[in-house]
Amino acid sequence: MISINNLSVEFSAKSLFDNISYVINPRDKIALVGKNGAGKSTMLKIIAGLQRPTSGSVAVPADVTIGYLPQQMEVADTTTVVDEVRKAFSHLQEMQARLDHMNAELAERTDYDSDEYHQLIDRMTTLTEQLTMANSDNCEAEMEKTLLGLGFVRSDFTRPTCEFSGGWRMRIELAKLLLTRPDVLLLDEPTNHLDIESIQWLENFLMTKAKAVVLVSHDRAFIDNVTSRTIEISLGKIYDYNVNYSHFVELRKERIEQQMRAYANQQKQIADTEEFIERFRYKATKAVQVQSRMKQLAKIERIEVDEVDNSHLSLKFPPAPRSGDYPIIADNVGKAYGDHQVFDHATFTVKRGEKVAFVGKNGEGKSTLVKCIMGEIPFTGSLKSAIT
């Protein structure tokens, strides 16, 4: 469907991609992986037509549509949520307007046997079929389902987009993109601003309703669940595996072990050749052999071992004093901002050594509860905490 042909990209004489080629097929679910700086986001921008390669090409058929969600984007703040998301259906509105115009023209014409009349009917039939396939009558229901799936509530639909944080506005853009149903979805870290429920909804949407998907994400569980093909970018080359990410990690480990063995063998061969050349460089009886070895050395294609991103944080914490048996005891804790009750009647006990996760949708009060425990904000009820 989309063909990437002999693609090369250079930045300041540094090669990012070197003559790479692959194909994105219909219904492919691809994870694009590689260490930070390998060129994953650049690859998505080139496929989307937003950036030009140094050489090579991306062949996209004329009837193939591409949707692209970058990590950061400018968002509009001039409408309500629902009006902004309706822009995803602007092409359907344009198609309906063209169909209405054709119907009006057809009603006025009387040249029933002319070629022009039959061509007009053919165009109307094609346009009607396209609208039917797009299920234009169900747009409002699909829009509501998508917004609810991404974490909005119905009361949010009529709120101005300017009232939402940057993360929520990114969800609005994601909703618009999903509703356009492009043939190829290019998603760059789409889960950055999503909670667990929204991530699960997006997983299901991409697996069941999306067509081809090319995905960049650091969420291993997400890409494992969504994708079935993994393309790794490493040292300017790509490695294409028809497996999900977890299986790819195992195959990559095997590949790198093979590369390291081949690299070690080649280094020994190079060292032996260089030693022979140095040893017999000035002996006339060995001149032909020395020249032959020098030519062999010059022709050797040096093996490179692919880079693996082993970067990690190194943190050290001072030993904590022993807490009591119950570091946190909450009894009917509540927090409200004006008339908005964030949560109420929160009663729980945390025992020493327990590992506790606060989960829930965005805006349900997880961070607010933590601030209450830390004594950073006032609250109702009783909260005994060894932390404060």
C-alpha cells in the first residue's frame, strides 16, 4: 500500500537513515522501535509528507489517506469540544453538499438520453456509495462513543476547548484523527496523556476498527497488545520482524549475539592480516602477498554491532526511619473545590510494607488524595499519616 524506497536522511553530515526500504501493507499493525534519537519520529513525519528525505521516496497511492498524531501539536481553542471534533466529518459534509448540488441539477435537466446526463447519474451513484460506506448517518453516535472512550463525560462536550489542559486537548485531536478513519494511522506516543481505561479503549479500537497502524510508544504492554509486526531502526538500518514486540526482543538478542560473534571473528581476521602486512612489509620475497593482503583488508566490509538502549536512572535514597505499623489511617476523608466534590468518605488503612496503587480515570482525585496525605491541601475527615 505504502512503499518506502531507498530512503536516506542526513542531518549535518550525520546519517540517520541509510538506503532503507520496506512496505506498509493494508491492515498492518506495526511497532516502530529503536533507541532515542534513532529516527522514529522523523520516519513518521516523512511518511506523513511533513518532511522530505535526503534521497529516496515514499510512494503513496492517490486513494490512500494518512492520519498523523505527533507528540506535540498546536491545537485550536476557539470552539467547544463537540464542535471541534465534528471537524473530523468536514469531508462528509462537503460530499453531502456536492450530492445535494447534483440532485438539484438532475431535477432541472431534461436531456435524459445524453451522455452528460448519464455521467451525472454515475457520479451521484459513486458519491452516494462513498457516503454510505462512511456511515455518515451514524457520525454523532461514533463521535460520542469515541469521546467517552477517551475519558470525556457528556458534560464536557459543550465546554470550550480552552478550559482543558494540554493533555486533554491532545485527546480531542486524537478523537478527530480516529473518527476520520484513515487508511494508515501514524501515532507518535499516543498514550502519553491517557489513563488506564482510555488506553484499554484505544487498544481495542486499534485492534478492531483501525486499518493499517504505525505506532511509536514506550508503553510495552500497549504495543504488545496492538501490534503484530516490529520494525527496528538501528545504526541507520532497519530490521523488520513479523512478530510482536516481546517476541522481537528475544529475536533481537539472538541477532546481536550473532553479530558480536561475527564481529569478534572479523576483528581477529583483521588483526592477523595487519600483523602479516607489518611483519613482511619490507621483504621483497613477500611483496606480492603483502599487496594482496592489503587489497583484501581494504575490501572488508566492517561489521557493526547494533546499539541497544541500556540507559537507566541511577537513584540512591537514604535509609528511611522505621514507620509505625500503620503509616496511613484515613477515616471519611473528603475533598471538595466549591460545589465540586472530588471524593468523599475515603476510609482505608495502609500497613507498613504494603505497596498501594491509586487508580482511576483522570480527574477522579488520585493526585488530590496524595496531596491530602502529604498535608499540602485541607480536607474533611480524619487522616493520620506518618509521612507528614
